[in-house]
Amino acid sequence: MQCRSCGATIKLLPTWGGWRNSPPKMMPLDSEPVEDGNVVIEPADGAIPPRARTLKKGEVPPDGTLRYKSHFATCPEAKRWRR
């Protein structure tokens, strides 16, 4: 998938956000993992698809876990999408 603003390749994953009985919120992520990323992708679990989760302050994911950045943080056109 590509960002509609800058054309970068991104991943769009559901999060744990949202209300009960409503669709999950979607988070755009840069497509490549980075060492200083603050978002991890939790694997699918039964009927629950993979989900993006923001790390809490000071949280360190297990060794080998790929980390990503929200595309909102890196897109040069992000200001256009802020409310």
C-alpha cells in the first residue's frame, strides 16, 4: 500500500484501539523496521489478526522483535492529515 500524500510504501494494520462493537482503528506504519521504532506488530492469535501496538515508555520488546515507526511521524505531508 502507498501513502496517499507522499507515495511511500506503508503497512496499514489494525490497533487495539476503538470501541466495543466498532471497527478497530488503523495505523499506518513505515514498511521497513527500524532500530529506534516504537511500534511492534503483535502476531495473529486465532481469529484475531496481527495488530500494531505502540510500546509504552520504557518498555523494551523481546529480543528479535521488529520495531517500526508510525508513518504519521515520518511523512513529510503529515500536517495535512492532522485535525
